[in-house]
Amino acid sequence: MKKLALFLFTLVCTAQTISAQTSSALDQHMKWWREARFGMFIHWGDYAVLAGNYKGQQVGRGGEWIMNRAKIPVGEYQQFAKQFNPVKYDADAWVKTAKDAGMKYIVITAKHHDGFAMFKSAASKWNIVDATPYGKDILAPLAAACKKYGIKLGFYYSQAQDWNNPGGAAARKIATEGWPNPDSAKIDAYTQANTGHWDPAQTTATMSEYIDKVAVPQVKELLTNYGDVAVLWWDTPTNMTDEYAKKLQNVLALQPDIITNDRLKRPDFPGDYKTPEQKIPGQSELDGRDWETCMTMNGTWGYKSYDQKWKSTETLIHNLVDIASKNGNYLLNVGPDATGQFPQGSIEGLKGIGKWMKVNGEAIYATQGSPLPALPWGRCTKKVNGNTTTLYLHVFNWPTDGKLLVPGLKNKVNNAQLLAGGKTLTTTPGQDGLVINVPAQAPDAITTVIKIEAAGIL
């Protein structure tokens, strides 16, 4: 019995050591990504020529999905590429815009679901070099600009859906408005029954052939020809199998430090982080895994000429703060037009965020989520240094009585100050938490940050 007990004890200790080593390796692997907190998503392709319009009609939720939504035949759709000539594309200006906004990484659609590659590819002539009058690879100058400005570069790649290269999958999007009680089970069943192609040209090869002849070779090209690639952002694993996913995952060995999301093939290929889309999870939805919210600045990913519903700078900043307060990253999208320019609404929003981040970036970068209960006036992020915790209180709603209550904070406070300008604030311990005496008017109308140095680890 003693020998068995000793064996079991050794086994447990070994398992704990391996677990600790695995956790440590994961922490190191994800370090830059967790510290970045803020990145730029770029949805750009030949679909920008259509700008959400087809045959004189606005296509609902068109953008990068317009070929699928309007069921445009392959031959007809490929003719639009002959009009794609983004002569105003300036990779240096794009990356500088991202950097000035406070972003630390960029993820661009190297190939979206329409199968059009934004790079020179030997695997398919359906690419920006061979199929357009522009005739140049746009990823190479982007990679060079990212290196120049110290921005990490990532590639979005649609590994399963491909509506132009034969054999690629095609999910038929459906509208459920007007359905009586359209629960997820009904939608899933309907989608499964209506998934497929609309043009015989799409079915002249099998998906297995597509994976071997297009997807795997193109991912190899992306991970070979552009230097360090920080992120591989898979999307919509329609009809994916474990066999296909393994083939694609094996290619990642070309970039040992690459970080991947959870969309290669669920649930057996979870990647490094989760990807809620167009929403910020509530605390009850978080499970301890790394996560990143991807979100548009207006209502669309790919460029649509008529979408002018831009989120305010206040909303964008509050989203960033809310996400950071929950240990997440914010991947904010820009959809350039067919000439290669960012829409004016995107430029204005990014400038607004950048202005705020220049002053308050310390309260976002390399922070951890809030240790405090829900705050009625805003959010909190933190940093731990030894036996001291720095709390950053992001005040959305400034108190009218000049007193800000921080509920549940009982630790000794060594210092409290406005992050912008460094003005010292007085504090008073209270029964319900710490009370901070603040100016009558909020120094920042959008979000004022108060920095607190508290004793102990929170």
C-alpha cells in the first residue's frame, strides 16, 4: 500500500509539474497578445468594387458576402476584379493610422470567402496580381510597414468557404426575420438543409481537392513569404473535417510562435483564443480562456458605399475599456474602398481613440481585468507589481456630488491621482468601500481615468 501511495503521489506531482510548465509556456506564447489589448481588423478585397450594390440594388448585409447573398455566378463575379485597381493604397499610411490610434497589431483578409487572394499565389490565378489591372501583391508592403512601425501582422484566411475556387465550401446565408420563434435549432437545421453552391462551376472539384490544391498551398505561401506572422485568423469552418483541419494546422509549424483563433474546426481545434463577434461578453459568459471581440465601426465589414452608421468615439472608447476590464482584446474593423482608402468615418473614429489613448494607454496596455464588483459609474483595469496593485478606474459617469465610491475596496491606498496630469486626489475609507474626492467637472468628457496605488494583491 505504501508503494502504491508513493506511486500515486509521484504521479500527481508529475502531472502538476507538467501542468505548470504548460501554463507557463502558454503565458509566454500569449504574452504580447495579452498586453496589446487593441488591434485593427481590415476587410478588403475585390468586393469593394461592388460596394454593397448589385444590378442597381443595395444587397442587404452585402459587403464581403455580396457574391453569396446575390448568388452571383462565378464567371460574372470574376469580371468585377478587372475593375479593381486600388492605386491609392498606401501601406505605410494604413499602418501609421493604426499605430496613431493606439493599435498594436493588424489582421487583414488575405483571402475571404469569395476566394480572392490579396497576394500573388501559385495555387490559384484568382488573386490580385493575376486577375486585376493593379497587378501587385498588397501584403508585402503591408508587412514592411508593420515591421517599420513595430506593429504585429496577422492574416485572416477563409480555409473552408471559397465560392470561386472549385471544391470550396459555400454556406447559404438565410434571413430569419419574420420566422415564428426562430430558435437556434431551427436555424441550424434549415442552414444544414440549404448549404450549397449556386453555380455548377463551383462543384467541378471536391473539397478534398480544394484543401490540398488551394487552401494548404496558400497558407504555406502566407507563412513563408512575408516574414514573421503573428496571428492566423481562420473563419467559418463550413464542411470542415478533422482530416482537413489537421492538414492546415500542420502548416503552422512554419511559424512556431504564431497565435491562432478558434475557428479552424470546432470543437477539436480550439486554437489560442475565442472570438465573440459584434458583441462584448458579460462576466457570466467568460470561462478563463483568452478572447477577442471583433467588431465593426459602422454596420459592415467589407466596404459598402451607403453604410454611414458610424459608432461614436465615445462608444468605441467605452467598448475598448469594457473589453480590457474583462481580460479581452478589441479587434476593430476598417473596410477600405476600392481605391485603397479608409472611409472618412473610420479615420475620424480612429483619430478620436488615438487622442484618448495617448493620454490613457497606460490604463489599457498590459492590464488585467477588474478585481472589483460591478461598478455603476464605469470600469476598472489593474496591474500587479509585487505586493502592490495599481487600479485604473475608468469613470464613464462622473459623480455630481464630487465623491466617487469604489465599492468593496478596503485595502490601504498609498496614492490616488488623475492619470491625465497627475493631480493628487484625497481619499476616505468608508464602510462600503473607498471614497475618492474628485473635481466637480470630469476632466475628460468621454472617460476620465483615476489611478490608485493600493497595498496588497487584488
